[in-house]
Amino acid sequence: MKIGVISDTHSKVNLAKEAIDTLKKENISWLIHAGDIGNEEILQLLEASKIKYIAVFGNNDFHLQSLQDRYK
């Protein structure tokens, strides 16, 4: 099983998309975002990737806590 890990995307949507696309090419089974997501658009990218994922909030993600039931 391959697991991909990203973190500290800090709302950099294009870089996050590039990282997710690269990991998809590696046929990962799970994707972990280890915090400092930045904005909801990054969470939408994780959801749209169709890869099983889990994301945790970092110290810069307090404003996203209301979304915790919408995303994994």
C-alpha cells in the first residue's frame, strides 16, 4: 500500500493540485494532508481526487473548523 503525504499548502491551490496529481500517478491508496491547509479549495481538491484521504487541521486552519463534517 502506498500512502502520499502533503502538508503546509497554505492556500497555494496550484501547487497543491500539482502535488495531488503527482501522487495520483504513483497509484497511492491513501492521501494524508498533515495540516496548514489554508482554504476550502484545497479540501475540495482532496475530495475531487477520488483518493481515500484524511486531512487534519494545522495551527493556521482555525477558520476551517466549521467544515470538519463536510470533509474527511
